[in-house]
Amino acid sequence: MDNTQRFTGRAGVYAKARPGYAPQLIERLVAWADLSPASVVADIGAGTGIFSAQLAAAGSRVVAVEPNAEMRAQATARFDGASNVIMLGSTAEATGIRDASVDLVTAAQAFHWFDHEAFRAECLRILRGNARVALVWNMRVSEAPVNAACEQAFRKLCPRFRGFSGGVRTDDPAVAQFFRDTFETWRFANDLVYDREVFVARCLSGSYAPKAGDDGYETFVCAMQDIFDEFQQGGQLVVPNQTNAYIGTLR
């Protein structure tokens, strides 16, 4: 499958249920990259605009790049009236951004879908100065019982499931190769709290999950409802999670 189409048919549940990233990460990025209202951040694989919105709220100008039309439509609606966000319908490997015009490149929950070397070359083309890049994921704490239960269910019910966060590991060699082994790892607690409806929607937003009308859709929804019911307290479910960021310069 073309990776740019993996979330076709999922944009609504993605926008509804995908979480934001730890606020402490934004604070550190602003300081590390010396961002100001004049700075330009390119958020690549922006999806429905979750991370782009956090970057824009910190005050910088944001170019949000998202090739999937449905995801981009959700982001465009999110940024209606925002003066410091521009949406582009292009890819990570060919963004269409001008040469040497960007102060920071970010990719949140997206790098694993890219051609890594082509994306690296594109970063080097569009970045200026120190060529700063931040690769970001929300990663579930795998040993937490609720996450172990989800993983077991996903492996049973979703043939395309390869692990949380697209199978990215906390020490993923693809990240090290991208930065040529010179980078920092930042980790922030970012536990997620769901009600039953949003928890099920979050599970359905995975690229591997069945869509409405697919064989196994109802079975999957029932399994996710059962997991919520088993682990919830007072109608809410806390999912242990971290925001992990891999930070470095390409020059």
C-alpha cells in the first residue's frame, strides 16, 4: 500500500481520538531551536494537525505538510483563521518548500512511514543554519497491563499490526541511521485518559485497524470495549504513555 493512503477512511477517528504530545517537549524545542515568531517550523506528515497546532500555539510560523487529502482536510479545518499555519499537500520526500527557508523540521508519529534517506536529503535542502530535526512519537508503556492487553488483541485481530507506533522501538536503528548516530533522546510522561467512546476511536485510528464495513470490524470494536471495561475506573481509562523525541542536527 502507498503509505500516503494508509489513513484514508480514518481521518475522522484520528482527529477525534489521537492525543497531543507532552507540553514539556514544546517548551524544550522552543529553547533548543531558539524559536521565535519569525522562525519557520516544517511539520512533516502533519496528519490532522495535532503537533502542528502545538507548535503554532508556541508562537512560530508552521508549514504543515500532509499528503493525504482526508487528513489534510481535518487539519485545514483545525487551522481555519490561523495566520501562522500554512498547509501543503506534498510528501516528506518532496515537500515543495523553498531551499534553506526552515529553522526546524519535525515529524510526529510519522517518520516510520517515510523513505528515510530521501527525507533526510529533503531536510538538508529546506533547512538553514544548524539543520535541526526532531522526530517525535507518543509511545505506550508496553509493560502496563492495559497496553499489553491491547497489543495481544491487535496481534490477534489485525493482520497488519507490527507493533505500536508502526513498530518503532525506543532504540530504533532507523533513527540512529537518520542522525548518523549523533542525537539526543528526550522522554516525557504523557499518560492518556479516555472515556469508552474515545478509547475505541483511538484504537480504530490505527493504520492496521479494520474500518467500518470490513470483516472483523464489529469483533474488533467489541474487543476494545471489553478492554476498556476491564481496566477503567469511574468511567475513565488511564493509558500509560510517554512522548519520546529524538533530537539532532544533520550537519
